Amino acid sequence: MDLNLRNKVAVITGPAKGMGAAISLGFAAEGAHLALLGRDTLAIGPVAEEARCRGVRVEVLKCDVTDGAEVEATVAAIAASFGRIDVLVNVAGGTGPIGKTGVETTQEEFDEIVHLNLRGPFNMIRAVAPVMAKGGGGRIVNVGGTFGMRGRAMRLSYSSSKWGLRGLTKSFALELGRDNIAVNIVAPGMVDGPRFREKVVPQVAAQHGISLEEAAALHASDYALGRISTDEDIADATLFLASDRARQITGVDLPVDGGWAAL
């Protein structure tokens, strides 16, 4: 199915690795032009080059998404360069303290992750929405997490930030609908990759006294489909919500987790 993303302009934060890279390359494969934002432009370089090999225009811009003035200047530069913005995908974020209870979590740790995971999307949407409205509309996809749908012990700061992102998404969806701007959230569960293989799996293996292979399988058994999501799974869901095929969908949470948060 053609997603009609060819020659659209997509702004993506956090594109350097993992699901951010997969999302960026997914848009490039669909023929969308890219503005890739991050604090470390060198880290974005390999993704940008791979995207360019697919025949699309790619610009890499240094931007701290938690800095409102910097975001506004960066978005203005993108609008001037590309002429419009059709899609915004907010991937940039962090995980916060792991393995700490809420009581053990410091105020600084809590503030840091809430600041990053909420202020970043807030700043980006505030700056991009007027550009989209002037161009006749657009699609905004925020990347949340299933811990923002069910909560999670020992991950209070991260879970709180992702619950907050859901409220931000739904409120913006209600406010921006009149401008033909849809705002949705993709909520990944555990995603296979370095963090899962190097941190989560060894932790589960040690806890249960089992092998790494058995630990991975045990974790996957928590999901209805019996498998862990990949970066490409998240990218596919994001591409759909960013496309005109999802033109009548706004304000929704789409868990991409093999059936954990919804069951």
C-alpha cells in the first residue's frame, strides 16, 4: 500500500540510533525528505548518509529540543529551507533511573527525565504546528512507551513522563484538529536491541538462574504474540500514523508491544 509520503518533509528528533534510525530510514524508503535533529550531529551522520543513498534530501541540524528558543530557530530554518513541514516525529527522550523505587528516586532524577521526555515534544509541537497549519495540515507522531499505559514499579520517573506525554498528545490533538493536524502516540513495549540484550536479558537470567537464551524467551512469553518488538515494528506503525492513510485517526495511543499493555 502506497503511504503517499513521497516528497513529504519529515522532521525527526532522536534519529541517530535504534528506533529513531529505523523511523528515519523508513521515511526515506517511502521517498520523504528529512530534517534530522539532535544534539550530536556526528552520531546522526551515518543515518543521514544511508537515507541520502535512497535518493531523498536530508539535512542534519544541531538542536537541543528542551531549549525552546533553539527549537524555534531550528524549525524556522527548516521551514525556510524546505518550504514546508508535513510530518513531525518526536523520538528523542531518555529512560531515567532504573531499579529505584519512587521513594529512592531523587528530585533531580525525576525532574531530568520529565523535563526531557515532556518539554522536548512540547517545544517541537509548539514550533512546528503553525508551519503545518500554514501549509494546510500535517501529522505529528510522539513516541511514548507502554509503561505510560500500565505503569511500572521501579521505573516511576520514566512511567510518569510517558503518562504525561499521553496527555500532551491528546490535548494537542483536540486543539490542532481544526488545522487538519493529527497528533498520535506510538507506544513501544520492550524493543530488541543492545539495551534488551545487554541489560534486561542478563538481569532476568541472573534473577531466575537461567541462560541468556532462556531469559530472552521468558521475557517474550509475557506478550500475547510471544515475541519482542523490533525497531522496524515501531517504524512501520509510525509511518502509518504519519500517512494520509491514517487521516481520520487522531489522539490515539497505539501500543506496539506484541500484546502486553492492551491485555
